[in-house]
Amino acid sequence: MKFQNVVYNLHDYLKMKNKIRIGCGAGFSGDRIEPAIVLAEKGELDYLVLECLAERTIALANKRKMADSTKGYDPLLERRIETLLPHLLKNNIRLITNMGAANPIEGAKKIIEIAKKQGVNIKVAAVSGDDVIGDLQITNDDFRVFNNENFAYDLIQNRKSQIVNSANAYLGIEGILEALQADAQIIITGRVADPSLFLAPMIHEFGWQTDDFDLLGKGTVIGHLMECAGHITGGYFADPIKKPVENMENLGHPFADIFSDGSAIISKVEGTGGIINLQTAKEQLLYEVINPNEYFTPDVIADFTSVKLEEIGKNQIKVSGGGGKTKPETYKVSVGYKAFWQGEGEISYAGYSALERAKLAGETLEKRLKPQFDDIQVDYIGQNSVFPNSKFQYQNSEVRLRIAAKAQTQAEAALIGEEVEALYTNGPAGGGGVRKYVNEVIGIVSVLVDRNKIKPVMTLFSE
């Protein structure tokens, strides 16, 4: 189905709403589960969005899919759906989420499996098509570098063995709209731009035309304000001295009452912790925005410069204004690649001369490792983890030495931690609490690809 423009018949038009309520229950993959449950149970929502993807998140999901073809969706998908599903069905809430990550088809199947176990029938839609690793043919005609030009071109042209089976386009509203029109109760996507998760239900419910870029720009503003969940309710905003926020342990996530003219009122469930005010809203509005005149999404090039924010009540911000013009001719594609192996080691020194001994250890390790490693980082960390209630008043009574280095292989990276562990007997005196780590670091490079060569695919599952 093509969505150059959405056309509704009279029956559909009569069903159009003037207001909908969308909640955001997650702002990243590792977010808390409880705020989403509170929204689903008490938020009186029409839609719940769980935004759980980042650029490295999907690259790592692709690694899991390579190891097991039935995996690659969000690691918390099962826990989230098991706890949320009863509330979604009871309160007639439709769920839109990008927890499909690298494998939305298998994610949809897992949701159906969970529904079966709970004895309920649901319709689930998977939106895929963002994975373009097999079609990443780079030519001057259909490829434009987004950043780091020389490295990106060299990586994809000459070093394809480094790519971690990961090249995902930021899709927009199209596949989600198709799923909404098919009456899917849960829509699980792969890589879809964050604001698009919110914009699609606005278009569906209000009957907006998909070439009305002024309205799409307004809806994108709302989606951007909502997408990071706890950001706008005071989480990442909080500072105990300058910007105090109460009841952080019970931080609520936001919901928005959105109106058909593209305005909204953002709030949170009464009794939850956190705060929504002009400061939190302004911080989130500017978050990750380089050019407020032209904020590129797959759906619209939005203009944030005319956005108006008004505090109309306790934990209530009215959003109006904004706009947009056309949509980009390209999709952004994030390519995951094997950047390097990282080795780390940590050891603590406490008591008199702790800092001096830690520095001696750091200098010793640097001298031993420099012949083999070009990029070494040495940190001296700590104030009160060894002696939390100590009467020691002198400065630097404890220090934790951390040393890390980049390596080409896992075996080389392991040498870093081994050298730190060897300090136990090779000195300096008094070291303890060694920990060592080896991690493969996945890098991301972004490119732009002709959007006409990438098509979303919507697949329905029901039981």
C-alpha cells in the first residue's frame, strides 16, 4: 500500500476524533517497566508508545539475531508485554513500539505466543523493511554520506567484513499507518524514527493528509517532546541544587492530549513523581536538535522555531505552533561495524598515599602497555567507596585506578585486565578489588540512501 496521501471515505471521516491521548512508557531499551504500567492502568490512554531503540541498540540486536535467528528483538519485550497486555486489553489501548529492533517479525510472533499463554486473542502487526544490509550497494547515484565521509565510504566499499550485518534505515509513518488501518492492536516495528511512532496515530485518528507538512511538522514537535519519556517529566533534568525534582524514585512518564489542529497538552498521571514545567519542556525541545529551522525526519522537515510552550497548570504544558515543509528525498541509514575490542582493568588503593600509589601503578602499566597499544586511557576515581563512614579527613584517602585500551583482537584486549591483576603481587603496595573486562565495541556510521529504494513491509499476525 502506498501512502503518498491518505484518502478516507465518508464512513472513515465520520469516525475522526478531535482529541486523542498518547502516553510514552519508555524512552530507551533499558527504561523502567513500571511507568508504562501506571500509564496503561491509570492514564486513560488511546495509545501507548514504547520507544526503545538507539543506533547502537539495533546494531547489538543484529548481533543477537546472527547468533539466533529467532532473537534480535528487544531483550525486555517479553517482560514488558506480559505485564502490560492485561491493562492494554482491559482499557482498549493500542500499543506502538519499536521493540522489534532487528527482528520485528519474531517479536510479533513472541507477542502472539504471550497472548496465547494469557488466553487472549489479539491482532499484531510487524513493520519491517528497514534492514537494508543485503541491498547496500553503494554508488554515486544512490548514496550520500551523512557524516565522516572518507571512513564511511571506505568501510562500506572496501571493508565489508567489518560490518556487523547491520544497516537499518530510519523509516517513517507509512508502515504504521497501514497497520493502524488494518486494526492491529499492537504494532511492533524495527528502526522507525522516534517521532513517527507518535505522528502515525495522529494522522490516522485526525485524518491528516500525509502531504500536509504544516500539520506533520506540528505533530513531529509533539512526538519529539514525548519520545524520551522521563526526560520531560524531570528525570534527566534533575539537579538537587539548581533544579530539584521531588519523588524521583516514583518518576512518572508523560502523556499528551493531542488535538486535531496539532496542539497538545502534556502532563503525567496524578500522584507520580517528577515535574513537567517550562524548563523540562524546553530542555527536551532542544534535545538532539542541531538546526531548529530544519529538523529532518522521514516524514517531514520540521520547523521548531515557532513552537510556543505555555504552563497552564501544575504539571501541564500546552504546546502549539511549529510547522514543516516537504519531506527528505533520502532515508538516513545507520551502519553498524566492528570498531575495536576494549580491554579494561580496575584496582583500588586506600589509606595514606593512596593517590601516589595509584599513580605509580598507572605509570607502571602505561610503560608496560605502550609498546603494544596506541590508545590508552588512565583514570583515577574515588572519594568514599572504601571508607564511607570513615574519620579519615585527609585528601585522597582512596582512589580507584581504571585503565583501558583499544585492541584489534579479544586476546589482546584481555592483556589489559591481566596486567592490572598482576599488580596484586608486583606492586605498588596495598592494591585490591581488581576487576577486568573485555568488550567488543560496535561503531556506527550513517549514510543517506534514496528513499524510493527502501519500502516498509507490514505483516499481520492474529490468533
